[in-house]
Amino acid sequence: MINQRNLGLVILMLSLVFGLFACGFGGSSESVQNQPTAEATAEPAALVEPTQVTLEPTEAIVDQSTEEPSLDSSIAITEATPTDETLPEIPAPENSVYVKNVNGYRDDLGYLHVVGLVTNNTDQTVNNLEVEVNIQDSNGNTLLDEITTTSLYTLAPGETSPFSYWVSEDVSNAERYSASVVGQSTAEIERATLKIEGVMLTIDDQGDIHLTGKLVNNTVTPVQIESLAAGTFDENGNLFSADSHSVIVRHLDPGEDGPFRVTMTGPAEITNDVETYEIYLDAVEADPIEIFDFTTSDSHYYYFDAFNSFHLVGEVTNNNDEFFTISLVAGIYDADGNVVDAATTDIPTFSIAPGETLPYDFQYWGPVDYKTGAIDLGSNYYVQWDPFWTWASSSEYVDLITQNDINTVDDFQVTFTGEVLNDSGDEIDSATVIVSLFDSESGELVATGYGAIYEPISPNASAAYEVWINTPADFDFSTVEYTIAAKGDLP
């Protein structure tokens, strides 16, 4: 059982023996592999007993306020260069919010991306920034004029934010790019400073760029993270790629920390031109949050499915007296405390009842899914709930039953179909069906999935459902037992 942290953040820190391992449907104490093994095991190897681990600062610590980060020389980067021409940079006017370092490139699907930096060179905090992106051909003819926003919503004096604009229209002859600030508002904030630690930069097998790390609140004030973004630069200081966070914990009490990941779409060809990076943070002082009582699994199950996507599976229990909406964040760390990857997930329903336990599945990772060998760096992980996206919920669910349930198994997934019968006596607005697979011998949760029915269901009426769960390539369905739970959302 996981003890709640006294500052409102429940964390599960588990040691993964010799890294994480995908072996059929379970963990192993052997070295990590990127593909499921040829034979699914009937009894997955057990994880070691969970231990509380304190990650000490490492040489990879980056303090945004004191130094410009650079790449660790041990990070392997493959070759390519961004495409297309950029306009010469115009000197920054004084006392203004201005754009610099604009660049354009095409990704592996041929879509154009325009990135740049916006700096607040005034003595006033600004927000709600609008940036006009202009794309021209080689003769200076305008092909596209569009408005986008900066990755950070608020910029204090002297601060910078990237912007990243994805062009959905056909501009195959684009050659020149420029941008200017065309809208802004003024603001008053109490800016907060966080420590940035354990940063890793990974260029995956598809050329996309991931920056992962950890935010640490080493102040005496609670902090709310409004946004986080990152940019990468070539050896000449030209902006190469930029984007805002994919995963982050939005609230940190004093002494707490949380992982983050920024994923940036890379150019069509994998590159070695990335020399440095910068992390941009919009964080403000916040009020203390109420401490809630949730517990997550003592151990988690993990596997790679047939599509080579990583899954981290567990359960969360609501020990409070109210229904709650819960958002969860997971981080995978190497032995030195650097963040290898991070992912986020929600519980299957919009709220969990008092005393109820629901399963969850972390998927949609970054480097772990797309960089061969990234999981080999994994030494431990933790799961925590995000206070910003966790609150007492007005949604209440009733238990329903299913009928005519059928399951089918193929080389990629297990699919469950059937009907939800509304036997509650009341009309329900929608329904969620949750399927959980448990190892037949150990009783451990090894996989889960859910499906939604969005239309109302009248009393005593039924509606069809479908739930699919991605499994390892050689998954043996005879080694598991399953449960099907149906939840109806009351009006």
C-alpha cells in the first residue's frame, strides 16, 4: 500500500530490476528488450517489492535561471538537416515584444512547420500573445498568412516563448518565413521559479525530438505550472524545432516534483544538427491545495504490445468520501535520476466512487515507444496524481450489467463485444464498459481497456458496446481471467 505524501501528492516509486522488460505479458529480472518474446508466459515474473526511492540531483541538472543547457555528449544523434530557407533576422526594437529566429521545415509526411521565438523586451508582463506567420515563395509572393499563439501564455519582462505553427494547407513552393506579434494583453502575476533536473534529449527512430526532465519545487510556496515549452538549436544558434509540453504535473507543493515531456515533430530526415536546447517555463505562485487520499497499486505490470507500444498497468483506489475525477502521471527514470520518459492517463470514467478501485493503463509514451533501446535505460518509475486535474466530481455512476458478451483474440488484440443493460431503474446519459485481465495464477492485473456508449439508455433498454485491448504478439489468452464492469452516468 502506498502512503500518501504529506504535501498532497501520492507517489509510487518502484524499482524495476535491471530496467523494464517486455516479456510476453509481464516483467522480468532480465535485461530489457524492445520486442515481445516469442512465447507468452503463463506466470509472469514478479516485480521486486516496491521501495521508496529518493532521486538525488545528478550532473544532468539544468538550472534555467543560471546557465544555458547543452547536450550531453553521450546522447547518440543521427543525421539530417532542416529544409527550406529562413529570412534574415531583424534586429530587435527596443521596448517591444518581438519575434526572432524564425525557421521552417517539412516533416516526414510532407507537412510544413514554422517555428520561432517571441521575447518580451518591455517592463510589463504580457499575455494572450498572437503571432502572425507569413509564408512566401522564392519571389516574395505571400502564400499564407495565419495567426497562431505562443507556447507560453504569459511572458514576464525579459522572458521568451517559442511558437510552433503546423501548416495544413498545400504550400509546396514555400521558401521564406517571417512572423510578427499582432496582439497582446497586459497582466500581473507572481512569477515562481522551479528547478529543472534530470533532463534528457532523445531523437527517436522517426526523427522526432523529445526533451524529458523533472520540475522540482524547492521554494516555500505552492506553484502552478501554466505551461512548459522547449526549443532545440543548431550549432549556429538557429532555432531547429519547438513545441509545448505533452506531459506535465500542473501543481507542485513545496518539496514536490513531477516529470515532464516535450515532443517536437522533427524534419523529414533524421538529423545531427541539434546542438543545444532551451526549456521555457510559465509558472506562478499558487494557493495550497486540499490533501486527498488516493492509493495506487503496490506493483505495476508492464509490457510491449504487438505494435511495440509500452503499457504500464495498475489500479487506483479512492479513499475519500466523495466522487473524484483523477488524472495520473508516470515517469520512467534511469539509474542516475534522469527522466527517460513520461506519460499521462485518466481513469476510465469521469469520476470514481468513494471506496472504489478502478484500473488504468499508461500508454502513448515518447522515447520508450519510438526510440529503439530507450527502455533499456529504465531503472525505476513512479506514479502520481496531478492535483490540478484532480477534484471532487459532480458526476455519479451506477453499476450496470452486460449481456451476450463475446471475446475474440487475434495477433494484435483481444476484443470484447456485447450489450449494456440498464437495470438501474433510471435513465442514464452514457455508459462506460471496463474490461480487466488478471493473471490466472497470481491474480495480478496485467491489462485493461474500456469503451464508451455516448447516447442515453432508457430503463430496461440495452446498447451495444465494444472494448479492445492491445496485447503482445504471442499473447496466450488462456493464461488470464477477465472481469467486465459497466458504469452508467446518471443525469
